[in-house]
Amino acid sequence: MSNAYKDAGVDIDAGEEVVKRISSHVNRTKRPGVLGGIGGFGAMFQIPEGYKNPILVSGTDGVGTKLMVAQQLDNHRSIGIDLVAMCVNDIATLGAEPLFFLDYFATGKLAPHIAEEVVAGIADGCVEAGCALIGGETAEMPGMYGAGHYDLAGFCVGVVEKEEILDGSLIQEGDAVIGFASSGLHSNGYSLARKLCADLDWSAEYSLGEPLGDALLRPTIIYVQLCLELRKNYEARGFAHITGGGLTDNIPRVLPDGLGVLLDSSSWELPPIFHLLQEQGELSWADMRRTFNCGIGLVAIVPKEQIDEICQKWNGIHIGSVISTETTQVEWK
């Protein structure tokens, strides 16, 4: 067979090797509803039985320049978890159960062992979220990406009963704002974080309790099961996944007009990685709160009567309350 395409930089054999390598990882994510296997021109999934008025909820995301941290450290598995987390957490805020996931992996020169490591992490995330990895695309594009670089995107579809959609419309003045801890930066703010840490030794701990590189690469928490539990067994009225824009911009996305939140910054302790970044960049609190999650990865808004039980059972932190305001916003005390 002609080697012209390979000479141009695209190795079809490497692509086929990736498919073989990832098959076992894909198989461990299977759940009821999966029809067929990988390798076809399309992936099929049957909506689970028991739904009376199912609404499909979809989301897509990436992990931003955290990819460059993974590539610099040559540690690629956890970035796959991040990819899943960014997508499934978003749709879970609407009360949806994630059903299936697809990924897009693009690189200049395909290294099958790296692609397998990334997909293994994606499978880890899918297993944790309870969704199936049913397809994806591996693209080798010489000239588009530099040596050793790759890009990722994820796509997720979930389902929720129409009458159980959490769109924030039930939120009332006086409701409680409960925060759930992040594991670190999650997958946002890395363009700034990398700039601030560029001259630091990533193998040093800097009072973090772990090497800086490990702290930067710590994967995003998957909050799916928590969101589903709070939807089914409590009276969760809204969720906010704290991603780009931090607490300042994400909480208002779920609030009805005329309502805001008053947060107490003293109700939780800023984790060490954020102290380091703030000190390195001499960042204002306004910048911190709009760039990073500052230790809170998910916010739930619930009736105030449920504060104690939820906080005790799910390690939540009562960080504030819903207030009446002229403009939907976050205020601080």
C-alpha cells in the first residue's frame, strides 16, 4: 500500500492501534441503553425505560489550557476525568442524569499510548458519572498542533423528566446557599495560573502538602450523584457549577430576576493553592472570585430548613442566602 499519506504526517495504522487500545476502556463504561459498539459511523443509545416525559439535556466543553499542564508533566490520565466532569456537571445542574458521552481528540502526531491514557481517564470519569462512552473522534492533523500537543473536547447527553427540570424558577428569597468543596482549580483559570507559576519549581510543595504540579493537575470533582440525590430526596431549587467566571458570574446564571445572593467569605477557608496564586499575582479578591472557584466547585440553593441535614450528610458548607436585589448578582460580607 502507498505510504503517501503517512509521509504527509498522518499514520492510519496508529489510528487503528488507538481503537484497539481503547476498546477495553470503552467497554467498562457500558450501561443499559447502549446499542452497538465503537467503530461505526454513528453511536446509538436508547432512552431508559420509566421516563414518562423525558427531556434530553446536552452539553459540550473542554479543559482549556490545563491541557498544557498535563503535557508539561507528561501525565495524561486525569485530564480525561476533567473533560467528563466539565460536561456532566453542567447538565447535572438541570437535574439531568447523564446517559452517554463522546470525545474529540486532535493532535499533530498521534502517540497511541498517550491517546489511550487520555481515553482511560475519560472512561474513569464516565464510570463515576454513570454514563456510557459510546463514541468519539481521533484526528491526526500535522501542521495544526506542535510536537507533543493535543486538544480535547467532550460532548454529553442526559435526560430528566420535564416536571423535574431545575431551572432556578422555584428559588425564593431566604433560601440557603450551600457550597460543596472543589479539589482545587478544577479546569478553569489556567491561563492565569500557568503565568503565575511559570517561574516556580513545580516539583516543590510551597506549603501545599503536595508538589505544585500535582496540585495544578488534580482532577475536577464529578458532582453528578450529589446533584441527583439532592434533586430526588431533598428540595434542591437550583445548582451552579462554578467554572469560568468563578462564584461571581456562575451563581447569577440560575437566579430569577430580582434575586441575588449574599455570600459570607468567612464561612469557608481558602485552600492553599489559591493562597499561592493570590500571593504570586498580588490578585485582588474581585479577580480571585471571578477567575477561580476559590474552593467551592458546586453551589446548591435549597430551603433553609434543610441546611443542617444536607451539610452534615454531604459535607456541604452554608455559605450564604438568597436576597432580594434590583440586579441579579453576588454580594459579599
